[in-house]
Amino acid sequence: KNPLHFRMISTFYKKLTDKKHCVRYGEHWEKIGFQGRDPATDLRGVGMLGVLQILAFLDLNAEFINLVYEHSL
């Protein structure tokens, strides 16, 4: 429910897809590897530390992440 938290998780989607906008719920989350239409359900176990780790990994390894994502498609 925190707008900052949503901006952080929407960064996952934006960095992988080059889309400028995403909404909280929808099938687009499943396309990047989440189990369902709400990414918060997958992240509830790792909390904000897990979100920060994913963001850092995306930032430090963008080329590798994009290669893995393309391969997964």
C-alpha cells in the first residue's frame, strides 16, 4: 500500500521490459516471473530487503539480467 514500495517493485518490470508504466495488478507480472497477478504475494516472505537486493542486482548486472530474461521468453 506504500507508494514508494510500489515504485520500487515496478522498477523490476520497467527495467526488464523497457515499458514506462505498469499497474499494481495484472498478467504483466507473470510475464517477468512472478507467480501471480500481484507481485506483493511473492515478495511478502523476503520483505524490503529482498526488494532492495533485486534492485541492486538489476542495477549492477543489467546486461546479464536482460540476457536471462530474453532467454526465458
